[in-house]
Amino acid sequence: MSYKLTYFDVPGLAEPIRFLMAYLDIDFEDNRIGYQTWSAVKPSMPFGKVPILEIDGQVLNQSSAITRYLARKAGLAGIDDWESMLIDIAVDNVHDFRHEIAVYVFTERKNCDAESNSSKIKEITKFYMEKFESIVTINKGFFVNGKLTWADLFFVAISDTLSDMAKIDILEGRPNLQTLKTQVLSIPQIKTWVAKRPEPSVLF
Ligand SMILES: N[C@@H](CCC(=O)N[C@@H](CS)C(=O)NCC(=O)O)C(=O)O
């Protein structure tokens, strides 16, 4: 089968998909669009957004649906409906955090002085990251049920982008999340991917 992933030249919402494809040893074309060409490419996307994944020419959008599909193939999507739901909840909580940071960064930050900027970002980060740290502590180092699921891969894959957007290290002072990150990054396929992936463009 042929796999072609299209996104910008940054980790962002594509990186969880890249992590899952690496985990599954799927050889994929990593098509990275420059921001200068985006306006020309956008109309050809199903909903005007990326990432999209083409599998044998079938164009798929919505990063969570794509990542979940790959996670099912990897056996990382839960052993039953209940566990799958817990994983989805964990992922959506991280998405809410990402969304709040993104809304702030792309709309409000430019109107703020540096001090109120950092206090707002710190407030959002503290709210979510304290909860994530506590969830991972209770769940023996993982987001759900004391074992590796795609929620863990998703969080680690997107954490660098969140830190870049927030302009602070979101993992600072969160030892269990740091350990989770180290653990995910030491999975051999993920380690190989991270070692060979291109240096991203600077976005924020
Ligand atoms: N719910 C979609 C959101 C996709 C999305 O917002 N993509 C952004 C990049 S992270 C995008 O394409 N922005 C460019 C634009 O809207 O023109 C998903 O998870 O795939």
C-alpha cells in the first residue's frame, strides 16, 4: 500500500500520524508544504486544511480519525469499547489544551504585553498540565490503564509543538510526563523516526 502524508514543515497535528506510521513500520511519503505555497494548495484539500493522509490514492482528512485508525492497527486503541473511550477522552483533553494555546497565540497574544502574555500561557498550561501529570501518576506512568496506548504517543508527538507555541517548556516540573516522553521516544521505531525526521521550520 502507498501512504502519503501532507502537512506543513512542522510536527503539529501531523506528528502523531508520523509516530503511528513509524511505530507500524509503514514507509510513507512525508510531503511538507511551504507556507508560501499553501494558499495555492489549500483549495485542493477536502476541507481546506491539513494534515491529509492518502492511502493508495484515497484522500483522508481529520488527524484524530486517521491516528485512531492507525492505532487500531497497532493494537494501541484499547482492548474494549470502554478503554477506547478512555483513550479518546485523554486525546481530546490534550486537543482542548492545544486549542486554547492556539487560540491565544494566534489571536490574543499580539495584543498583549510580554508579561500578561506569559501569565495567560502559564495559567492555561498549569491548568491542563497539572491534570495530565496527575492522570499519568495515577495510571502508572501512562494516560490510560497503566499501559502504552495511542494517547501516550499522541501527547509525546505533539508536546514539542505545544512548548513551541507556548514559548515555555510545558513538561518542566512534570516528572511523570517527562518519564513518559523518554519512554515513548525510546521505542525503537519512534527513536529511528525522531533521529531521521527533518528539522522543522520555525513557526512561532
Ligand atoms: N480537525 C482538523 C484540524 C486541521 C487544522 O486545523 N489544520 C490546520 C493546521 S494545524 C490548517 O490546515 N491550517 C491552515 C488553514 O486553515 O488554512 C484535524 O485535526 O485534522
